[in-house]
Amino acid sequence: LLNSNFTTDEHIFKLNSNELLSSIFTSFLPCFSYKTNEDILKLKFEELFLALLYSKNNQSFLSFLKTIITNFKLSLYQIFSYCEQDFQSVNDMAKISNMSLTTFSKNFKQSFGISPKEWLDNKKFEKAKFLLEFSNKNITEICLEVGFNSPAWFISRYKKRYNKTPKQFQKSKNLYFLH
């Protein structure tokens, strides 16, 4: 529907009331009177959105949506620079971005200057370094917690990256080992 060629100069659209929209708006009223589960509210808004999207005279609503999509597209840099989510794989990152793996990888490299795999590994190593310094977990536990499958691979990559094994770093920085 959004690929249709509807254009308008209006920034606000008018809703033509009908029985369906009236019933949807009426069904919202109890949600504001009582403490309503957030998931129920999301479903109510989704119901309203779909009713507007598939209504007979939806040109102004479609134009409104196109304006939002065009003007508020976030770049991958904006999405992933501030993202607090721990991703397990590049595939998970691509899904969040609503892109194919190939398109995502290409766009990500353009935005960050490194591959998404390298970015993901950097995040995992940062978290591992923090855990090595401030927890009493062993190397294998930390390796698995940050998302690396092989402790041997983790140790060799960590040493290559930081010129110390994880255990050497942990012993030099962690208060649990400074006795």
C-alpha cells in the first residue's frame, strides 16, 4: 500500500468517522480508566492502525505514513550506536534492521567502516574485559556469557587483541585476585 503514488501537502489528516472506527475508539476508554497491560494497549493501537490502513478512503493516512517513513528513517549508525541489546549474531542484527543479511552487511560497513561481525566481536570483547575486571567468574564462564563458543578461540583472540591472556588481565586488574 505504501508504494502507491498518493501525495498531499497536508501534514495532518482527517479521519472520517464510521462504525468501525467509533467502536475501536470506544474500546480504548476502559484502557485509560484502569491500569491496563501495555501489550493490550499495543494491540488496540495496532487494531486502529490496521483499520485506518485498510479503510476505503485511506489516501491521506497513507500519505501521512509515507511522510513519517521518509523523514524519520534512522541510519544504521543511529540504531546500533545507542543499542543496548546484546546480539548473538549478525543475523540477529539484520533482523532488527529489517534487511537481508547481504544488504545489512553492506550498509553496516558503509555506516561504521567495519564489518558487523567485527563490530559484534568488539562489543563482546568490551563486555568480557569488564567481566574479567569486575566479576569473580572464570574465563570459560565469561567466554560463554558474552557469546563466544570456544574458550580456546576466545583466549587466543583476546591475547592477540590486548597482548595479555584473559587470565593475566584478570589477575592484574580484578580485586578478587589482588590478595
